[in-house]
Amino acid sequence: MAENLPSPGEQVVIAKPALQSVFKALDSAGYTLIAPVLRNEAIIYDEVSSVDELPIGWTAETGPGHYRLEQRGDESFFGFPAGPSTWKGYLYPSRLKLFSVSKNGGGYQTVPNQDVSPSYAFIGVRACELAAIAIQDRVFIEGPFQDPHYEARREKAFILAVNCTEPGETCFCASMGAGPRCTQAFDLALTELRDAFVIEIGSPLGARMLLDVEWSFAGALELGRADQKITDAENQMGRTLDTSDLPGLLYDNLEHPRWDDVAERCLSCTNCTLVCPTCFCSDMKDISDLTGANTERVRVWDSCFNPDFSYVHGGHLRPNIRARYRQWLTHKLASWIDQFGTSGCVGCGRCITWCPVGIDLTEEIAAIRDEA
Ligand code: SF4
Ligand code: SF4
């Protein structure tokens, strides 16, 4: 065990079994560990206490409307592409009580949600997911309106990132400048080699989680092997997206016939927005008990593909699927930039994989560009 801890920016090597000591240190520090696990024939994020719960030796084959688990034939800890879960589900829960109102004598008493937000340690966050969290930070913390629930969860989150060495067939984070190398906002970032992890220190807090871990500084050989794996991943992206002047392309083609074509295929099922790590639309529901004396206001995820989402007095602003798909794609890749100074897409490929009819936004953009 080294007596001094490494500093942010330095890279160390640990043996693979030593990752359990990092888990133990996070647990002792009071974090709830959330990591990839095998559930319901997919790799999703859930609470864990041991590295044995990671999907060791598993990967997934992805494609448009296609996801199948496969055994890798090795003992890789993080050798799989992104599954349907996102960290959004923990920082911005799909259902959250905002406040409750109860009858109190002749009046009413309002009580805000004062639940203490959990301290999460996110294990295995990919570069595209770090980029997605940064986008949601802009929306919920850095914009004109702040979401205190998101902010409280985000401020306490510990991030153990993983440089992606296994992009899926639907991935295009390299095109979006969002991956596969982790470059921002992590406490620790590891690259998996066959028999060890190379770990980059991102913060003093991250370094402290190595207190009970046997580590040594990474040498040129390990750094070279780690770098090569990330470069290989970049060259193996299943998709590319030409991002040149996307706002101009989309704003100039609002009546393009391709919108009719995609509307014929889209089911308006909302899957693409629910699996997207950046989509943030929500609705409010007021739920009363049977006595009528107590009501809760709850925030739930919504989707621009829901007909009711754009219903206003007098009718629907987007009365058909053509209008809804066009709104989604144009917001993601054009008006999001006007609003938040960044694209709303990080190229994770989830919306392609989990679209039941395999609609692929990279294909839609290419078609509009070709025919424009
Ligand atoms: S739009 Fe699709 S590819 Fe882009 S971030 Fe959302 S889910 Fe990922
Ligand atoms: S694009 Fe696909 S996932 Fe999105 S609403 Fe249409 S059918 Fe559903």
C-alpha cells in the first residue's frame, strides 16, 4: 500500500480484485453504490454492494430496435455498451413528490418534500453519460431556473467513470465530441486492461477512495495499452453523424418530405425520450386520497411524443406524429443549441436501440441532408 495518495491528473494501476476495496471505501463513506447489473435480460443500473454483482463476462449486441445479451468468453468487468438505464433516473427520478396539501381545521396546510436526497456513487459512467450529466447540469442548475431536487442529488454524487472500450453498433459519441474518452467531471476514471485497471484521479475525494487499495503509478506500458484501447473504441463506433450546421439544416427543412416518411414508421411510443439521458420533459399530477383531505403533487417524466404534452386550450399544437417527431429531432439537434449552447444529443445510441421499429436519427439526418 502506498503511504501517499495520488493527486488529480495522475494515473495509477490496481489489480482487478482491488476494485472491491474501492467499493468498500465508498460504502464506508456513506454512499449508495449504483452500478451495471444483469436484470430482465439487459444490463441496467441498480444498487450493488460487491463487484461480483457487475455483469462480469457479459456484453450486449445492439442494433436498430435490437438488444441481445451475449457471453464474451472472458472476465471483463465493463465490456458492454450502454443499456436502457440512464443516470438521469437517479438524478432526476421518473416520479418525485414535490409537496403535499392537507386539510387543517378550516384551512389547508402545505408541506414541501423535505426528504434528504441520497448520496449516490455512480459506478461505470461512460464518457457520453458524463456529457449527458453536464447537459442536464446546464438545464437544472446553470440555467435561469434551478431544480433544487436535482441540484441536491448532483452535488453529492461520486462518479467512478469508465473509458469506453466496447462501443455498440448504435453508438456515435465520437461524432458528437462526447466520447469514448472521459475528460470531465469524474472523481475516478478507469480503463480496463486484461488483468488490471488504469485509474485516472479526477478529484481529491476520488484519491481518498484508494486509501486501502494497493496501487502503483502507471508506467508507459500500461498507459500505452489503455490509450490504445480507447483509440480502438473510437475507431469502432457503429455510427457517425455529420454535425455540420445541423441547426441550419433542420430549420431550413421543416417541410421536408422525410418527416412524412418517418411519421409512417414512428409509433409515438415515447421510448426514445425515456431512454435518452438528456430528455427532461415532465408533467405534474395531483393525487388525492379517498377522503379528499390529503393531496400530493407529483412530478413525472413526460414526452413530447405524448399527444397531451402539446395540448393547450383549443387543441393540439402538434396534432400528428410528423409534427411530434420533427419537434423531438429539431429540439435535440438545433433549438437545444439556441437554448443551452450545446447539442441535446451525446451519441449514446439508446434511442436507436430501444426504438421498437428501429428508427435511427443518424439515418434520418443523412436522408434530409442528401435530399435537401
Ligand atoms: S438522442 Fe438518442 S443518441 Fe442522442 S443522447 Fe438521446 S438517446 Fe442518446
Ligand atoms: S422514434 Fe421510435 S422510440 Fe421514438 S416514439 Fe417513434 S417509434 Fe417510439
